[in-house]
Amino acid sequence: MEREHNPSLIYQLKNDHKKLFNIYNELYNSFTSNRNHKEIEDILTQLKIMLVMHINFEDSLLYSYLHGRYRHSNDKIEFIDNASKEMQGISKVALKFIQDCSDPELYSKHKDKFKKELELIGDILVKRIEFEEDRLYPLYE
């Protein structure tokens, strides 16, 4: 069954991106200001919920629609599939980070390492969002 076009989908996805950035920035600020682990854990939980929700939303609404729309264009399908696979890889890394960082013992033992990982995740997040908004989402509109 082919998905119907949802005129507000891209707006919703871009809004998710803003929320993800806000949560990321709050998390980064918590890391750099040495907040207690419970506060950091709460922000990590928010990040996980938002990330999982966004990815599921993209998978079920965006990618499924694009597959139907471009089913006769091998180049576009390959591009869409690669974008989806790359996002799956990014989400695995982010979710593993969230899980590890949520463990108080691991967090206290590897705080500096986690801060560096968080900075890398931030860089990846920026690049991925730019990619989606500049190259992937226009295929939907």
C-alpha cells in the first residue's frame, strides 16, 4: 500500500530536528557544567525518546512514501536506501552512547571520553540534519 503525501510532514520533521538540537545543547551544557548524573540521565532519556520517535516517524512516513513515489527510479531508490541505512547506523551509535552514559558507574569512570563522544555526536547530528533538509526532504516535497 502506497503512503499518501502529508503536506505537513517535512515541517514536523524539521521541528523534530530543532527539538533534538535543543535537547543536545541542554545535554552538552549539563556535561560541561558538571551537573549531577541524575539530571544528565533525565536529559539522556528525553534525547532517546525524541530520537526514537523521530526515526520511527521518518521510517514509517517519509521513507515508505519515497519508496512508493520513486519505485521506478533505481538511482533515487538507491539514494533513499543509503540514507536510511546511514541513519540506522547513526541511531545505533547514539542509542549505545545514551545507554552507556545513563549508567552512573560508567559515566563517572569515563566522563571525559563521553564528553568527546558527545561532541562527535553533535557534529554528526549537524551534518545529518543538513543532509536530510537539503537533499532528502526535497524528494518528498
